[in-house]
Amino acid sequence: MLTMEKGYIVTDDNMKTNIDGVFAAGDVRVKSLRQVVTAAADGAIAAVQAEKYIESLD
């Protein structure tokens, strides 16, 4: 089960959740700013980290 805090998903700085291979980005995760620019940055980080995760499975 995902770790939640006040209705938001807890992630590390690489958008990784407590579940292997599950990433969260944008306004669904715990963070101090809820702006389009930070959500877009989160998405970029999550995409790169997800790709690295998938590559590590090979």
C-alpha cells in the first residue's frame, strides 16, 4: 500500500514511492508548492527514473 500523508503520496526526491517501480509526480505527492512548473519538473524526473528502473529489470 502506498504511504500517504494528509491525502498525498509520499515520494523521495526521485519521485519514487515506497512500492518498487511506482512513481508519483505533480499535485498528487507531498510537496510545498502546487504549481504547473513544479508539476512539470516532477513529471520529467519521474519519467527519467521510471526509465532507469525499467532498464534495471533487464
